[in-house]
Amino acid sequence: MNAFDRDMGRELAHLHYGDGDFAVLKPGKYVICAVSGVHIPLGALRYWSPEHQEAYAGPAEALKRWKELNP
């Protein structure tokens, strides 16, 4: 680990969410769930919306947001 890695560990990442993958626009260690506000480590990120450019902590949060946006 070098000095850059230690600084990166505390930063919020900025991503572009695509269909099936995402691109890192600003390096960081985590993103924030759009529904719960939970910090999601990039290695654990599995749920997001390309349409709304939002990350979700899990399937329950993704479903909750989908229901909010599709009454």
C-alpha cells in the first residue's frame, strides 16, 4: 500500500453506471446508496440504475426505488 492508496480509501468514488458495468470517473473506495445512504465499497457494488445513475446497497433498496419511480 502506498500513500495514494491510503488517501483513496476514505474518498467517495464517482461512477458512470452502464448496463452491466460501471466506469470510474473519480477514484475512491465507496459510493453511497441512493435509498438508504449506506456506504457501498466498490468491490461489493452489484445493484445500480443506468437510467437514474444511482447505486443501491442491495436488491431490497433497488426494488424500493423501482416501486417509488413506477407507481
